Amino acid sequence: MSPHTLADPLHERLLEAFPADTAYSPADWPADAMPGPLRHYLTQFLRHRAQQEAHRLQEARSRWANHDHPEVQEAAHPYFQAISDHPQVPAGQWPETLRTATRRTTAHLVRPVATLATFVFDDDAVAVPQILRRMRFFEPYDYLRDAVEAFATKRNRDRLAPPAFERVLRRIDERMAADFSPERWRELLAPLFDTARHATGQARVPLPLLRAFFKEKEAGSILDRLHTHEREQDTDTLSLSALQRLIEAARRDPSPTSDPDFSPTGQDLNAAASSTPPPSASEDTPSASPSDGATPMWKQFEQEAPRRSTSVDADPSDEAQPLWAQFRRDPSASDSAPNEAASPPHAPSTSPSSASSSPASASASSGDTTSANDQEDLADLERAVFGQAPAPKRAVYVDALFEGDEAAYRQTLGRLRATDRWSDASQIIARDVFRAYQVNIYSDAAVHFTNAVEAGIKEN
């Protein structure tokens, strides 16, 4: 299917509504006249061109007048401001401007990372403020822009090169998507379906475009549902409500993907997410060890994790915010990089009456005291679980993953030692650590712990 499946019919329809023999300004485009993402792009584009025009006029001044005189400055300021405030697309430039805008915005809706990488960079490296300005041409998926800003702030970067930019966006896009509820998917995809409605008269998106969208986010279970639906229903388009039902079914019963072009192996997914060494060699990427053909660690935990509220207005004392909500809620308040997202707030402390239901309280109630022998036994247990991996960060694990409960840490290691399969170990970690203590699975401690357990299983 052509990459311009939606862009070209949209361009033709809009040329009928807005003929080529007229100049246009943003005021000429009512909110319902064209898709929101396209209207936003055109408005941003015109503002940019108007600023260029004002700059060109300023540069054209000669020395035959004192342009620095206060009276000249006072008179010039409102003039140049008016130039910036009243942009327009010349009649002769409208068809090509519209064509470029429709193709870029529809491509961004389907494959945002690839589209942004092409649009943002015209050099080997671009200043971060310039990157953010260029990303603002595109309205949907604002969490990607927030992620780049957070990453640059965290790493103290003033410029980014294309590989680092794409790596950050792909990682954050996959990880955000892993935390989306069906309702959040619906919200995210609404602009794409609205664009299809403007382009074809029907709010239905061709299945190849949906597969491209979910493939970029490594959403294997949803891809599998799309293939099954296409085979069983013999249809090549899908409505938003029908897609949401497929997503809900995939969430209830995730299954291996049958997409021949989509590999669910940990090795392939990690390779797609990052082509650079782990933190010891590069600070830009988190450590991630392949899984010998198993579904990657973060996808398994996404499938097993309890459903959480997707409301950005939810009280953080009630339940942890999903990863996408953390970025959208207040990206400037976090100093976390995309590969070190801030941990969600912990749930309220468990009351004494219900404490016995959690692994931590169960272990704490045993009344065991930690002796020197206990410490030696724990060290042996760690060696059995982690193998020859780098020395375990026991204090960090206990504090960050088990709320300071060393007995719970010991119990979990005991369960992990009893299995030699990563699929079983990942379920133990998800249940006894991430669920029980509402741990952010992308935190440094969580990633280090799971990688160490996986490495130990491989050794055995």
C-alpha cells in the first residue's frame, strides 16, 4: 500500500474545499474543515515563514538610515510584530504546501519516530532548542517531545545527533505503549481516524497503516489480533471502536504474534531498540540483555501488571500513575531521562489489618533476626540466583524494590533459585516485586535486578 494512502485523497478533497487560486491564512481554516494535526502543522509552518520574512526585512536595511534610533526602533517593533501575526500561503504556493503538509502529518500519525527523525535533522547534530521547535510542528504524541527534552536535561546535552535522537524516541515510544490502556490507545489513535474521515469520508483506517503503527511500537499481541481479524473478516479497513475491541482482547489474552515481519524475540527487539552498547560503554542506553527467544522482560511485565488508572488527574495517593501519564502530567518536574523514567508514587502504606496479604508483611512477621550466618546464607543465595553477574547491589535492591524489607528480598531470591526458566522467573519478579511494591519497571534498580536474574539463569 502506498505511504500516501490517506495523504493524497486528503489533499484532493482539501483542494476542492480550498481552491488553488486563493491565498490562505490560519483564520481561513475552521476547526472542522481539516484534520487537527494538519491544521496545526500548517499554522506552525506559516508562523515560521512569517518569522523568516520579518528577519529578511530586517536584514535588508541599509546604512542610509539610523535603524538604531529609538524612534525608528519604536516604529519598527509593531510593524515586524504585525508581519509575524499575519502570515499567509501565497496562492501559487498553496497546492504544493498543502501536499507536503498532508504527507508529513499522515506519515507522522502512522510512524512518528521515523517521520520526526527525517524532519528534524538537516545536519549531523542539531541544537536541542531547535529540535524541540521543529518537533512542535507536529501536535500528536507530545510525550515524544517531552521525552527528548527530559533526556537532554538529564544528560546535560545541548545538541543531539540523529542516532541518539531516534534511539531515545524508539525506546520511549515502546515503553509508553507498553503501559497504555485500551482507552489510552483510543485517545492516541483518534487523530489518525479523524484524518481518515476527512480523507475518505469514513472514519476507518486501512489495516496496513494500523500494522505499521503498532509495529513501530513493538505491540506484538495487537498485531496478531489485526492479522486474525483481517483473515476472519476479509476486510482491509477498521473502525476505531472495532480496533479498541481488538486491543481489549489482546490485553486480556496476549499471544505470540503471527506477523511474519514481526519478531518477538528478546534479541531482535533489543537490537531494534538499541544498536549501542550498555551504559558501561554509552550513557545513552540502559542495560538490556537478550532473552534467548523469550518475549522481552518489559513486555512480559506489561502483560502481567495490574490495570491502573489512565487519568492524569487521578490522585497519586490512590494508585501509581502509568508511565505515559507521568510524562504528560508534568514533564518539567522530573529530571528523569527516557531510559530512567521517574518512579511512580507508591501506594498508601498497608494498614495493620491487611498487612499479612503482602509478601513484605508476611516475611516481616516471621520475626527472624539477621545474623552473620544469615548474611553468609544470603550471599550464597545471591550467587545462586545472579551467577557470575556483576556484584549484586543488595542495599539498593532491598531499599528500591522491597521497601527496605530484607526478609522479603531473601524470600524472593529463594523462589527465583527454585526455577531455571526465565519465563517462570519473570512471573515471580512481576508478582512478588513489581506488583507487590508498585515498582517502576524502568528504574535503574529494576532493570539491573531483572538483567542480573536473567544472566544467572543463562549461566545455569
